[in-house]
Amino acid sequence: MADELPTPDVTEDRDDAYALDEKTVHAIQAAVEADDAETLVRLVDHMHAADIADVLEQFDDATRQHAVTLLGSSFDGELLTELDEGIREDVIDALSPEVLSEAVRDLESDDVVDLIEDLGKGQQAAILDVLETSDRAAVELSMSWPENSAGRLMQREVVSAPAHWTVGQAIDFMRESEDLPDDFYHLVLVDPRYHPVGHVTLGKLMSSRRNVKLADITEESFRTIPADQDEEDVAYAFNQYHLISAPVVDSDGRLAGVITIDDAMIVLDEEHEEDILRLAGVGDESLADRTLAIARRRFPWLFVNLITAILASLVISQFEATIAAIVALAVLMPIVASMGGNAGTQSMTVAVRALATRDLTRSNALRVIRREVVAGLLNGLVFAVVMGVIGVIWFGTPMLGVVIGVAMVINLAVAGLAGVGVPLVLDRVGIDPALASGAFVTTVTDVVGFFAFLGLAAAWLI
Amino acid sequence: MADELPTPDVTEDRDDAYALDEKTVHAIQAAVEADDAETLVRLVDHMHAADIADVLEQFDDATRQHAVTLLGSSFDGELLTELDEGIREDVIDALSPEVLSEAVRDLESDDVVDLIEDLGKGQQAAILDVLETSDRAAVELSMSWPENSAGRLMQREVVSAPAHWTVGQAIDFMRESEDLPDDFYHLVLVDPRYHPVGHVTLGKLMSSRRNVKLADITEESFRTIPADQDEEDVAYAFNQYHLISAPVVDSDGRLAGVITIDDAMIVLDEEHEEDILRLAGVGDESLADRTLAIARRRFPWLFVNLITAILASLVISQFEATIAAIVALAVLMPIVASMGGNAGTQSMTVAVRALATRDLTRSNALRVIRREVVAGLLNGLVFAVVMGVIGVIWFGTPMLGVVIGVAMVINLAVAGLAGVGVPLVLDRVGIDPALASGAFVTTVTDVVGFFAFLGLAAAWLI
């Protein structure tokens, strides 16, 4: 095994370290198209479910369905949880009832919850039906917590012990347990009311003498998570406090389950993805979505943009006479608006991120706004000089250079103000700033940019 | 403890679940301004280092320096690793040599590496000097690996055992070890050449009988990471394969250290942060940076935007005569460019993300491009009709409606093409697509938007 270690040349081709091997993808596709189930199963046999899912996501719908059918009983349950949500339903539909029930029975309760929560009622019932009674109860209990809550994220399987036990008692108890979870990192200590009061890492447990009291080797980092807490906050807590696992408590403070860092990492990844896409005016979408779905999802954002663009046009239309007199204004005006839009997007992105990481708060909001406005003014002054000179050289009218310069300073300062102000206000009124800031900020910079430039031109040039 | 659990109302006020308490921030600030070291130490005593760092980041420079001086010997080493890189140097300068050496000695080797790698030579030497010989050797060995590599990320402290041992031997060995790491999750099995050949979770170890062979209870998920692998790829592997910890090997395949998921999560978070900021044309910056630094860092991006905006203006200037004849064109032209820019940004963001997650590959690039172009065409057609009608109503010229409609269809289809094509090409030639795509894509949509609209107008309206 050690001889097959990846060779050091991976760093030369950095992004490809874990990229899917194109040859493998083609070989799998060829096997599917040739109806060759044996080769297909052999090809995917040694692959991680996450990689198989990535290959399936690359196929078109028909090829994917065909691949799933060909895999038959070799279809692994983990594959379902790894698949993109957008195509999960179709894959489940392509599975025979026997294969589906076999696949689902292998999964842990939190994976089943993750799998079924986005499915339609019919598919949900079909999957719940094949679970054993105790598993079904665990899944249904998790599903009773709100969507995107810690209760949905946690696994019900917890290893806990009375707080007064010793290391030896705990180890003996674990040796005798039949069904310890696959992955757990802490032994949770509970009081007689089943409230978690601390936890011990397995490493500490293993390196301590048998007569040591569990209560004496608990971790300082211990904190509990309410089951109804938003999963975004859970991910934040894991990242901020470097948690590995944390017990989840119900509204009575009783131990209800445990969340591990790998689940928190997935949420963190999803939240980031959502923020990036929302900032660009794209909703929840993935590469596996169909063209029509993509077009329909992006439409509302483009429509909002159309309205803001028309607003800007209305401002321009107030100065038709000015533009008719000096056509150079039409040539130069997009520069002022574009620079403002870019500067505004810069400030806005920093502000949206800082709100997400809790770095931008009421305590420092004013200082951050002042900083952004001054930074905008400074860059505005530099670009005012640059554009002023270009304006004079290009059109030979010194006053035109002054107009574009002054408009630039005004718009870049306003961009700094709007870039921080808009996300702050949206956050205060409870709207996700990543979702809506962009449209407002560019409206402000477009309107102010055109108005300042054309207004000054009307006043000073005509 | 259980009685102090957060109450369920955190979900009502979702984003504030782990927000800094404004009162605490003000109390700390007041204590610092009143020179009241005793109150300050009492206030921060029960706080997590990550939260104290967040408070310090909110202060202005003078207050922060003062706070650090007042904390004196209560300054915790962990605080240094939690502080934003931008202000770390200043804080280190504010610490007395005694406090600094005390603070650094508490840290694990990977934290010291993370701390010193961005410092100047002088500060680096000062910190290395206070370490004990063995710790310094471990830090210097990590520092010999390239920046942002697995070798820098790993901790040198690994718990390993010969592959032929039994569970009982492993547990006895761990009980007798004096200095096991604080956090570890796997026992790494090595062959006689010290090559890692598998690993066993502590949970499995604890629940197995003493006479079970370690080789029989190894994890299937085992994989090793080359020490020179880029940390971005390491984070990807942890996320993709749900790893908890993975052994790092040197170029001879020998066990060199171990990376745990909490370190991978921090890298994942940083990479996302970088992508979001780069997509918005903001380099590495943080809320703690000073105004002048902010203005200077954003300048290059705005300068690139200025050049692309001037390019677009040059296109417009080719049609000055057309605009002079029909001023309505100047009013409407920003709409076509703006819609193209937005649609292009949507496609581009999806493509940049898909490249980062290895979902967009050579195998499916053509299908994704076709999908984006068709989606652009579809939305283009809808908006062509909308804008055509608006154009007719607003300006009473049916042909103007046709011109803006056709220009809209062209620009939205081009936006889809450029949105995917530009990141793909940049990625192929080894440039980070998050960094440079935006400028290229909006240049294309601006130039095509103005050219199509004004060109068609010149051809059909005059």
C-alpha cells in the first residue's frame, strides 16, 4: 500500500490532485453505453461513493438512469447521500424497491434524515417503510425538529455515561456495548436527569488509569447545542470554538443526540456556497440542473436588475438635452457608473462576509462605514485625476475632465457608504444581506453616478 | 451547568446566536480606557480565546495595544493564533518578551507554525528562540515544507503502533506514554519502514477485546496525504471523503505527521473566504485593516475595471453620430450592458464554484457551456419582449424596441458563453479563475452589449 502513495508531482498540477480521472469517467460511460454491467461494477468497485456520485453527476439524465439500473444490487446506500440534491429524486425513482430498501438500511439515522428531508411525500414514505422500527422512530424524531436545525443535523446514537463513573467503568461499559456508533470522539457525561454536564475525549480516556474519575478529565471546550438552533450557527460554533463533537439538548436540557465536526464542515461548505451564489444573484442551483430550471431560477434576479437598470435610464433621460448638446457625455458616463458599481461591490462583499463571521457588529459599524467612505474618497481622488487627464486629452475640454473627476469622487464615496450601509440595514431588518444587497448597491451607484456626472455637466458645461 | 443552557429563543434571532454581546464589548472597552487591569482580566477570564480575539479586532489600534499591555501575564497564547493576521504583528510587538515567551510555549507545533509563517524575520527569530529545543526542531522541520502545504498544516505529534500489534498492546502502550497529543482520533499503523499502512479509530480500539489484532479493525476510509500537497487539496479531500484525520507522508512515504479535520475546516473556510473576496475584486483583506491599506489593496482591481470601462467607452465613441441623431440610444444602452453583465456574473460564479469543487471538468465542459448559452438565450428572449414593449411605449418607435430586443438576446447568449468559457480558459492556463474572471466577463458583455445595440441601431434606425 505504501508503495502506491501519490508521487510529489501533485503540487505541480495543484487543482488536479483529487480531480476525477478523465479516462475513468470515459471508461464508465462506455460500460454504461455498452450495457456492460460487469465492467461497470468492476470500475466503480474500488471508488469512494463521493467520487462515483461525481461521475454520475457528469452524465446526462438518460445515461445516469441507465447506469443506476445497471449497477443493480451493487448500488451502495452511501451513494444516495453523496448525490447532488437536484438529481437524487430521479435516481431514487430509477432504483428497484429491493435495491432501494437494501441501500437505505445501511445508512445511519442522520444520513437518512439528510436524504429524505428534500424528497416528496411519496418517496419519503417509501424509504421510511423499509426501515426497521427503531431506526424509523429515530428518523421521525429528528424530522420533528425544524428544517436546517441542529435536531436535523445530529445523530441520535450517543455514547454517554454517568458523571460519577471512573475510566475503568467507562471502558468496560463500552467493551460490552453491542452497537457503538461507527464514529464518535467523546464520551458524554450526564447527570441523573440525563443533562449533559461534560465530556471526555477518547484519547484522554485511553491514556488515563482505570481508577481516575471521569469528572476529573473532562474537556474545557465542552459546550451544548440546543436542538432548535439553526445549523448555520452550529457550523459557526464548531469553527469558532474548534469543536470536534458537541452534545445536542432538547428544550428541557436533556441529551438528545450529538453533532460531529464532519457534519458541521458540510454545513459550513454549503453555507459558503449559498453565500457565493447569492452574492452573484444565483439561487440554489447546481451543475446537474437542467437548462430550463437554470433559466427559470435566474430569471427573478435578472428581472430585479432590469428594474434597477431602468431606474438608472430614467435618470439619464432627464438629461437628454444635455447629451444631445455634448455627445461625449454619453461616451464617458458608463465609466463613472461602472467604477462606482465595482467599488460598491467590493465594500459590500467585505461587509456581507464580516456580518456572516460576526466581525461586523453594532459596536464597530460606524468605524467600518467611515473607513469605507474614506477609502472610496481616496481612490476616487486618484481616479478623478486619471480620468480628468484622459477626459481632457480625449475630448480636449478641460471642464469635461473636471466634471468626470468630481463625479468619480462623489460616486466612489457613495459606493463605500452604500456598500456597508445596505448590508447592515438588510441584516437589521432580517433579510439575508448576501441575497439582496447587490441590487440595492448597484442601483445606488448607477443612479448617483449618472446623476452626478450628467448633473454637473448640465450645470458647468452648458 | 445544564441549567444555564441557551434558551430556545436563539432561533428567533438566528444570526445572533453566537454574536458578541455588545454590553461585554463596551465593558471591556471601558475597563481598558479606565486602565483597570483587574476588571479587564475578570471580564475576559471566562471567555474563549476566539471571542477575546474578536473583541480586540473590534478596537482601534491604540485601544487594542493598551488592552494587550494591561492583560500582561494573563495574555493567553491561544489568543495569538486566533487573532487576525493583519493585526497579529502589532499585538506581538506590544507584548513584553516575558509574556510572549510564556504565551508561545503553551502552543502545539502546528499552531506555532501557523503563527510565525507570516511574521517578519525578526519576530520569527524572537519566537523560535523562546521554544525548547525539541519544539523548535519540530517547528523548523514543518517550516521546511512549502507555504500552504500539508507539511505546514500537519502536527508532528502522531500516535502510531506496529501493524502487527493487538488492541491490548496498543492500549498499554498509550497508558504508559507520557506525552500523548491533546487531540487525536486514530492510532496510525506503520510497517517496519515507518510507512503508514492503515489506522484504527479510538472508538473501535476501545470497544474491541484486548486480543483482537489491530490489522483486523482498520478503517476502510484510510488514505495518506503527501507532505507537499497544497492545503486547498487537503481540505478538499477531507470534505469529499469525510476524513477525520489522515497521516502525512514525506517523499519516501514515511509517516511525517498527521492532519486533523479541524485544521482542514479552517483551510476550507479560508479558501471560501478568499474565493468570495476575489470574485468581488477584493484581495486578502480583513475588517481590522487600516483605511489606507484598504484603499491601496482595492486600487489595482478598480484600475483594471477602469481600463475595461474605457474599452467599452471606445466602442460607444464609434457611434457618436448615431447617438447624436437619436439620444434615446444613450438612455437605453446601459440597460443592455447591465443585463449582460449580470447574466455573465451568474454563469461565471456557477462555473468558478464548479471548478473549485471539481464538478466542472473536461468531460462535461461542452455540455455546461451549451446549457449556459441556451439558458441565456431563453432569458434573453423573454427580456427582449419585455424591453421591446417598454422601448415602444417609452419612445414610440417600434424599431427601437426591435433593436434593444435583438441586442438583449445576443448579449445574454454571449454572457452565458463568456461566463463559463473565461473561467475554463483561465483554469486551463493556471490562473485562479476566481481572481480574474470578473474583469474579462464584464468586458465582453459591456463591449458586446454596446456594440450590438448601437450597431443595430446604426444599421436599422438611421
